[in-house]
Amino acid sequence: MSSVPSGAHSSEKNFQMKLSDIIKNVPHTLCGDGECEISGIELNSSMCGDGSLFVCLRGARTDGHKYAADAYSRGCRAFLCDHRLDLGDGVCEVVCADTRAALASVSAEFYGNPAKKLRIIGITGTKGKTTTSLMTAAILNGAGIPCAYIGSNGVMIKDRHIDTVNTTPESLELHHYFRLMADAGVDTVAMEVSSQALAHHRVDGIDFEVTAFLNLSEDHIGEGEHPDFEDYKNSKKRLFSEHKTHLAVYNADDPCSEEMISTCSAPKIAFSVGGDADLSASDIRPFRDEFALGVDFTLSAWGRAESIRLRSPGEFSVSNAMAAIATASHFGVSVASAAETLAVTSVLGRGEIVEGLPDRTFVIDYAHNGVSLTNTLRVLREYNPSRLICVFGSVGGRTQIRRAELAHAASNLADLSVITSDNPDYESPDAIIREIISHYDGPAPYIVIPDREAAVREAVQLSAPGDIVLFAGKGHETYQLVCGRHIPFSEREIIADECSVVLTEEFSV
């Protein structure tokens, strides 16, 4: 049995260290033999065995200490815990105040402190982390600087892709990935840093080459997340106040920027849409072709102007691109080189176009809260669709405030909504949908189809020439989270398949 998802398994690494060496930087009380050999650190009791160190983490739903006996029964004799455990003979207990904070330190030691071998770019903000991180990695790779990526879209190390659960992985996984990067000859990584990662010590002890702040708005507030906006904001601020960095990049248009970087002593680069900053965007123009909804703009940077084309829509894409260009400049990449890469860069699940039917545009986007859905729908309006159809739902078990925001956005900005499921987990999809509908306050009609696949197919069938159909919420994800299980689900494959059905039907007529 397990309290949290497993970290890297001992079979994946071939490391072995004395426990005393692993815990040397953790304030602790040692009860037992600290000279025992550790061949793997585990967060999942079912993965434990002889040579394992089981770390007892307290999670949102359960407590890892409850699974210590299971780990012991499987041969584990070393435990990192926050209180004494009554397990049996031969046990070594490392008792500390906060096992999650301690995990960051022991993980770094176990993997040989790989973060010290990397130039780590940390990007935070309510929205745009994924796009900005992937743009940054693309620009650096395009300039011949091997750059990996960690974030919502997984882990990318050269040609290798690894799926992940969290935007910023748990510290054990994180240092495992850093080790893989260092061993692969990659010395730079663009990483999304979430508020949860900062609050839960996942990036403790990491020095950053560049830190970037994009924006801040109310999100991730509620049961199991942040209790209020101040806590959310202060968690984000830790990236700039508690971590060393050589450069801070920030959005001068966001009212929280000044506070966010107020305690950061590093040199700074500001970017702005239309304002006075080191990088400033003007003459923003949308473009649409068969393969992309995008935007052109003029970038003024350090006294020079450059034309930029992005294969993603909206002013927020312009802001993300400037953050990426500013970050890449620290590594010696010119604006011209960055522009060349951005012109051919698309981001999976962020304004992603799925080709399928003539004169209709199908857009997959991760927009999953009120701010992002509002922005995305407004941007899509700029392309003058005959109708703007929105397929969306809301995640289960948390962030109920999103449901009112999502309902307000869709009912006022779409021409038609298809309300469906989006990772309901242990909550009833019907109950989530009822709550969304209770907040509907705009004129747009809606239909309800709880099964997400059926909803996607119906939206394709309903589309007509000139329409834009937005599939919001899933983005890059290839699963539906139902009752704790990840059920395979590829929105782009379903859209493409239903488009084939429509084309067959039209041809047969």
C-alpha cells in the first residue's frame, strides 16, 4: 500500500550510500545504525525492500507514517519520519521536524547533488509557465545550447520524454531527473516552479541561474491547496526571496511584480506589452492559417526592433515570448536567433490546432480556470469565428471556486458550450456539472454531456464552416483522472477520429 506515488526505484539507478552520508545535512535525531547501506529511497511502501529508505510524507489525503509497517514487512529497515515508529528489531529511524523538507536534502545527496552541475531556469506564475518554459527550451536548443525541460508537459531530455504527475515533481523525482540530465550531457534546464512546489519544499536547496515571474491571479485556493491568496502569493515569492539567482526576469505589467521581486538582489530584466521596459511589444496583429492561430508583433529590446511571429494566439503569448527571449539573452542568445526559433515553435496543448475538417478550427488548450478560459475565449474572438464553441468541465475534489469563474467565462464569451467532465477523480461528474450550471449567468446556450469523449465527438459534429471549437482544460494531458485512476484519454486522437467520421459521412452523401 502507498500514501503517495512512488519516486525513482532503486532498479533505475544503481546508487548505494551510507545512511549517515545521505542525512548529513538534515537536523535529526538518529535512532539506530546510521552506517547501514541505502540502495534506494522510496515514497511508496510497496516498492520498498532490503536497502530501502522509506520516507514518511504527510499528504493531503493520508499520512505516509501509516504505511511504515508495510514497508517494514517488505524488508525495509531505514525510515525518515517525524516521530518514533514502533516497528520491530533492526530498525533505524531518522526523526526530523519535517520529512518533506528533509526529502529535498536527502534526495540531492543520494543522487550526487546533480543540480549543482546544471544551469537551472525557474519560471513561475499563475498562467503561462508551460508555454514560457517550452519556448525558452526551444530557443536555447535552437541556438545550440542543449536544454532540458520539466513541467506540466512532463520531462524532456534531448529526445527522451517522461510523463509526470505534478507540474514540479516531488524532490526525489526532481533530483533523479537532474541526474539523468547531467549524465546525458545536458547542462541547462527550463523548469516550471509551481506554488505547491515552493510551499512543499520540492525545490529546497536549489540555486537558479535565472528566475522568471510571469503573472499572478487567484487560483489554487481551497481545500488541499492554498488557504487564501496571500498564502498563494507568498509561496510564489519564495522563488525570489529564498533562492539564489543570477538574473530575475519579470512582467512589468503585473501589479504583483514589484512585491514579488522586492527582496531579490540579482540583476533584473523587465518586459511589457506596450509599456516602458527592457523588452516591449507593440503592433500586435493576429494571424490565422490552416495550421495555426498565431500573432505577429514588433519587439523593442535594448534599443533595437525585431519582428516576431508566434504560432500561438493572444497578448498573453506575446508576454510569454518576451519572458523566454529575456531569459535566453542571459545565455548569449540574440533576439534574432530567438525569433527564428519561435516562428516554427508550437506548444503541445496550448493553443494547439488539430487539423481535421475544412474551414473549421479545432483548438486544444489547457485553460482550466476562470482567468485562462476568459483570456483564451477573448483571444479566439479576435479571429472572427462564425461561432465560438467551448467544451469544458472542472476538476473534482478541489478548487470549487473555479466552477463559478468557468461558468461566467463560457456563458458570456462563447456562442455555445458543451459542459462535460474534466478529471472528476472521486467527485461525481454530475454534481460538478450541476454546480457549474448553477453559476451560469450569461446568454450563451449550453448542452450537457458528462462523458468527455462523447462531448468531444458531439462538438465536432456540431461544428460548421467558419467555427472555432475550443476544447478547454485537458491540454497536453493524455488521461482522465477517475476515482484515483489515470484512464487513457487523448483529446486530439478523438477529435481526429470524429473528423474522419464526418468526412466519411459527407463523402457518402
